[in-house]
Amino acid sequence: MAHYWQALETAQESFMERGTMMFPALSESVDIDAYAREIMQEVGDRTFCASSPAHARLLDALDVRDGLAPVLHQMARKHLGYQGSLEDQYHIARLVTPGNSTEQYRAHFDSHLFTLVIPLVIPTAADGNEAGELLYRPNARRQPRSELENIAGKAWFKRYANRRRATQLLAQDQFTLESFAERRPLLFAGRTTLHTNRAVSPAASGPRLTLLAHFFDPSPRYGVGNMLRTLRRR
């Protein structure tokens, strides 16, 4: 994995302009299926599970914390004026079972500067049914210059947090649809990329398991992101 994230080092300016980048398929690097089985056991019947033991081992196997994170930290300092710690990271597994009616079309911006989606188990669905595909729109807003602007922007874009509006944006090519069928990780600028997931329909072939790696929250302790993460840990 020594060179897996190297493409980002040579394309920093391009990433900062586009706000998104995909990496090679994970199956060529580590035994993803074995890790996925362990993580699913650790998640159990929960939807979210932060940094379980197998999850932490996979992050090390992929060199996320020692290889990718320092590059992102350098970019955050250089391009976004970030003054926080390299250790400000939030790693969580997201497991959505077929028919889960709550984990769908919740369009939002992240509180962290960068978000990495690591796809582990990706179901399929025939006959036009949905399988939890990611919809995302890079550069949907500018980088918030204050926490007030951040909160106001989140509230403004909540109008798209429903199936009808998200489907309209997709039809207008204002959303990109990513199924992750090839299990290629996606990195995007979290605070400026509007994103959501389609439903994992009852017709899907199985559950959907992804790992979300969030890097560097510049918001104060009273910020929205910190409050939501505190509630999720309870």
C-alpha cells in the first residue's frame, strides 16, 4: 500500500479545484472480503459503528492514517488555512440493510474538510430498484467562512433532502451517481460536496457496508458536527 495514495500527492491542485477523486479498486490491494465479514460481525444490528477493531486494522492495512492522512493534513493547512491536529479524524462504519427506510435521501454536507468513502459490501438491485447508490455534487457551495455560514448553508440545502428533489437533480445532471460496483474508494471535499444515498430497497441483493473516514473538522466545539457525533456515540 506504500504507493496507493500517491496519485493524490501529485494532483493536489486538481483535487482542490474539482473537489473529488477516485482511487484503484481495493480488491487488488487487500483481502477486502475478509475484513468486511469481520466488520459486519462487529457492527451487528447497528447502522453505525465507530472504529471497531477490524475497522482499525483495515485502516492500517490501507495506510489511511499514516499514508493518506498526512497528505490531507498538509493540503488542509496549505489550501484551507486549517490549524488543527492531524489526529482530528472520525472513522465510522455504515451498514444499511434492505428496506431500511431511514437511511435514504438525507442530503447534507459533512462537517469535516475531507471525506473518504471505502466501499466494502455493495449490493445490487434489478428492475429499477435502488441499492443505496451515492449521489454527490462537488462544489455545491463555497467553503464556509464561519460556523454561522456553515449552519445556514446546511439548512438552506436541506430542501434537497428528499427523494423527489434528489431525483430531479440527478435528472438534471447536477448529481453524480456512484454505485461503487468496482469498490473504488472516493475522496471528496466534505464541507462543499452535497451528497446523499439512495435507498437500499427490499429487492436489493443484501446489505450495504461502507466505511466513512472523515478528516479535520475546523468548526468550534459547539458546531453541528460535534453535537451530532456526540449523539451518535450514545
